[in-house]
Amino acid sequence: MGDSTFFRELMNEPAYIEHIGDKSIRTDEDAARYIAEKYLPGYAQGALGMCVVLQSGTSRRLGICGLLKRNGLDYPDIGFAFLERHWGRGFGLEAAGAVVAYARDVRRVSRLLAIVSPSNARSVKLLGRLGMIRERRLAPPAFPLGGDLYGMQLEAEGDASGRPPQ
């Protein structure tokens, strides 16, 4: 809940509103309520959710990145958003790569998805660098702003079968 000021700032950046949507977070109290309603239940139900990304060795908040389980999707999807002043410095790729490794090696997820606005060229490029491939277009109401579904198969380290360990 101590991240409410950060979340308010992030969710009001023009790129966040354009590509993810306006969540009507105008105050720190709105942000705290959003965190309590949207993020905390996911953590309690299987450790899925967004994490605040900090710059190494500091408490500087850069963005968010994590795993989500959305209704209508059979597999978890990766989500991320960063404050614009931190774009272009590799933080998104590093954080998303760590989430992919977590999904594969800890959660033993066999397949990972992502939803992205086709006009979000930076995120499309990042998904490609992770090895994700565009699969199909999603239309409202599945994704209110419309979007493309990306996916990738994951293999546990040392396991070429892609099956979870027994």
C-alpha cells in the first residue's frame, strides 16, 4: 500500500492511458483502493500479480512487471508498464526476462501469453525480444482497447519436454 503515490503517477502517464486504459486513478487513495481490489487478491490466490520494479541498489520505482491470470485466457500472461522517464534503458527487458524465468523455473508454466496494443511499438518489440510471437487479434470485450495476443512455449531448465516436473 506504500506504493500508492507511484501507482497514481504511473497510471496517469499518457502512454499508460493510451495503451492500457484509464483506470480513473486520480488520488493516492484511489491508487490504494485499486491495489487492494485488483492486486492483493491475486497475490493471495497463487502468487500471481504485478510487482514494483526497483532500480538495483536503490528504492527508485521504475515500473511494474508480473504475471496475471485473466478471465478468458487459459494461461498466465505477462504484463509490464514503466514510467516514461525510464524507457529505453533496458529496465523493461531485464524485468520481463526475470518474470519469464520465474514463470518457467518456479511456477512451471508451460505457456506464457501477453496482450498488447498493436500501436504500442515499444512493447511489441520487447515481446519479440523475449521470444513471443503474435498469435491473433483480441477484440472487446476480451480486451477493452482491442489488442494482439502474443504467446510462447516455456520449458523448465533442463527439461526439453515442456512438461511440469513430477
